[in-house]
Amino acid sequence: MFSPARLIALTASTLLVLGCAWALSAGLAQTLVEKVNDVLKAEVIPEKLPDKTPPPPPPDLKAPPPPYVPPPDIVIQTESAAPVNSITTQSKVQTAPAISSPASIGRPHTCQQDYPAISKRLGETGTTLLAFQIGTDGSISNISVANSSGSQRLDEAAVACAASWRYKPAIQSGVPVTVQWKTNVVWKLQ
């Protein structure tokens, strides 16, 4: 169980422990600790910081001038000068007699019966301003869209509807005359 090598190692370790115990009791360890303290004494020397000179003062800056606000324009009304008497002469140029407005004939001019079916389904509404010419016989010609409703279908339907309208012609000095006319066609769902 014990081999000779093990026996030698056990004996050597026991002797080492006994030697350390004797050294401690004899005071050898205390002198060794004292000597180590003498050798290990360290002195802390504070680091010298370089002299810090204060920074130079900031340059003396001039304050910017205050913003310039021009004075308001003041307009003082003064009484106007007395009116100057003037003599007016009547010109011999005759002004044209006034033209009466044309009046619609027959059924009221509405296009609700011509509302395009697809525009109804899509919910399109708006107002089309038509421009046209009313002839001396009350017929309509040169129909155009002056302002769109926003839907080309509604604008085209308004032009087609207006083609069947009739008017009592405009009168100037008792004679029928041709006039330019504009009217709105309102498209709204019922």
C-alpha cells in the first residue's frame, strides 16, 4: 500500500511543516517580515501639475446696430380744391338703343331628363356654363362650353340638350337682333 517513494514524500512534507512551525516560534518569520517591510516601503510623490495660465479674455465685440425699421408712410387727407366750373357740350353722337333680353319659349330650359345614365350611377354632379348665339328667329347656334362641370359626359349632354331650346329673340328699336348669351345647366341628382 505504501510504496517507498510515497513514504519518502510523506516524510519530507512532514519535516517541511515542522521546520516552518519551529521558524515561526523562534521568531525567524518575524524578522523576515520586518526586513520585507523595510524593503517594500514606498513613498508617494505627488505629481507636479503644469502651471495653468488663465485663457486670454474674449475679444471686445461690438454689439450689432439695432434693426432699421422705416417710419410708416403717413398720408394726411386734405380737403380737395374747390371744383372747377366746366362747361360741357352735348355730343351729337347718338348711342345705340338698348337691346332687350331674349326670353325662353316653351318648356323651361332644364336638362334633367337628359342626365346621362352612367353619370347618375357614378354620382357625377356640377354646373355647366354654356355660351351660344340666339338668332333673329330665336334659334340657337354656336353652342360651346364656357365653364365645365368637371365631367365631360355632363358637358356633352348639356350641349346636346341646349340644341333643342328656342328663345324669343332680343329686340333693338323694334327689330329682332342676334345676341350672344350664356346660361348655366345645373346637374344634380334627385
